Amino acid sequence: MSVLGSDILVIGGGMAGASIAAHLSERAKVHLLEMEEQPGYHSTGRSAALFTEAYGNATIRTLTRASRPFLFSPPAGFAAIPLVKPRPVLIFGQASRRDAFEDYARREPDLERVSAKRALELCPVLQPDGLLGGVLDNSTADIEVHELQRGYLRILKQRGGQITTNARVTGLIRETDGWTVEVGAAKYRAAIVVNAAGAWADDVGQLARALPIGLKPLKRTAALIEPPAGLSCEDWPMILDAEEAFYMKPDARLLMLSPADETPAVPSDVQPDELDIAIAIDRVEHATTLQVRRVRSKWAGLRSFVGDRSPVVGYDPLQPGFFWLAALGGYGIQTAPALSILAASLVLERSVSAEIAPFEICRDEMSPTRFLLEAPADRRAHR
């Protein structure tokens, strides 16, 4: 049996894997392994595709700010179309939930406060009865997710990187000079393995006998419905209630809605639950004048977190040459430009590039070593 060799094997072809592989391929021979028929089938392909600096903890917000320059002004030739399109976010308030709205407005004092009249001008289907107004974020945008991922994959191929699909990893063996990665009957060799396997990252880590990080995949449900007849919704903002119990945004002349659910799940090709769809519809119909007659399509995706909701990025403290790029939650798309640059520099043990250095991203808050005290004693001793 032949054994195929590379400098670095990247496991997972979603946005995280594609972006880090593109950067690593500038200085190394990179082979990307994707378990599905095409990269980005799972979380990347099911993202809400919104750029916002208001979501996530401090680490996520810093990574998002550091990613803005690339997304809003990508290098020449990276993409055939703009990677972003402005899409304001309107957080609206209702009299029945006044306290929640005022609390939100206080937490985000830099955002624009708008009247009920202005909120209705922006989104005419909001329920006018009891509408207090809103808080408007004009710095947000839709992200062309597929174009962004294609750009990274194109760079990888142009630099001689390889992509193998239908490649589910079944074994990881550490040897004195690197790793052997088993994919069914095939074997791949590399000095370094990057674990960018999304919801499956802890499973891959277990195969490598790496440090457990306690990854928790959470299901998020979404559906597409039609706007009212005669109304164009293309220029509407994304709307979000102050308690973040649902959101709705224009999507290809339809409206995407979600109950913003976070249901614990196992890594799999998750499917939408009819009850979650019904909850989303009920919340939308109470907050707007919409009457949902038909769901055009529905889907679910996995957003994977660890306890502190910061990404896990860095070399495993137990297994040399095993690098984590995991737990990106729902923020992997909007943070990909900065996070992939940072992660690639850590893999190659090089200084962080000037592109993101000014943002002073805290690496320690993302290091997998923060889980050492939580690991079982037998795993901590296995070095």
C-alpha cells in the first residue's frame, strides 16, 4: 500500500480548514482532507452569513475587527465579486419586553437609536402595535460565504496544494518523525496535522489521543419563507428581537428566519426539527404582520463551542505536531481572514503578519493548554 506524504495535513475542508490551508501552502506542501463530497457541506454551507462586530465575546470581537479589512477590501484577484454587501441589523423593542430592549440599548451605546416610525420605514412588516423603536447597527454586512471559501481553495490549488474529498479519517498514529493519518485503506503521512474538523474536532482529537477540549456541537435551525406579495425585501435590515429569541433577514429575495436555537447535538448531518420551525414562525408572526403560509426550504447546522466560547487554536500540549483549529461557534466565517493568518503563523512558528498585528489578538485565551487541568490524569500523563 502506498503512503502519500506532505508537510502538513489539514483535516476538514470547511472555512477554517480551507483558509488555513491556503496560508500554509505559501511555505509548505499541504494536503486537505474533507470527509464529504465537497468542502463546506456542513456548518460553512449553512451559515447565516452575517458580518457583525457586536456578537461574541471579547476574543471573537477582536478577531472580527481584524478580519474587516480583508472582507471589505480583499486582495486583487481573490474573488470575482465583492465579499460583502451592506446589511444593517435592527434590534427592535416591544412594549411587552421594554426592559429587555432598554438593557440591550445600554449594552450597545454606540449604536444608533431609532424611533418606531423609522423602524417601520426600514422594515415595514414589523408589528406597529407596541413598537418602541430600535437600535440600528449600520456596520454590518452579508458575507458571500461560498465566494470567500472558493477564494481560499483556489489559492491552495494554485500553490500546489492537494484536496481529497470523501476522506473520513479513521486513524491517527504519532510516530517519531510525524503522523500517519488513516482514511479507510489509504494512509497519508505528514509532520504536522491541523485539526479543523468542525463539530467532529473532538472525535479527531480522540483518535490522536490529544487533549480533550469538551467540544459541544449545538444545532441552529433556519427556514426560508416568501415576503408579502408586492413587497421587495432586498433592502430590509436583518431584524432581531432584543432578547435574541429569533432573527430574520433577506436572502435571495426570500426571508430567512431562525428561532436562534442552541440544541445540543452529536456531530452529524443534522436535520431541522418541525417544532423548531414552528417556534420560529410563531415568534415571527407575533413580532411582525407576516402570516407564514408556506416554508420554501428548511435546514439546520451545527455551531460548536467549548465552555468559555472562545476558539481553540494552537498546538496540543500532549501530542507534538497536532494543531487545533476548532470551536469557532457561529463566528468561523466572519473571523476566517484574521484567524487563519494567526493560526498559520502559529503552525509555522513565525511572527504574526503586519496585517493583524495591530489588533493585539490574545493567543493565550485560545490556546488548548487552558484545558490541561480539566483533562483526566491518565491523559495529562500521556506525553
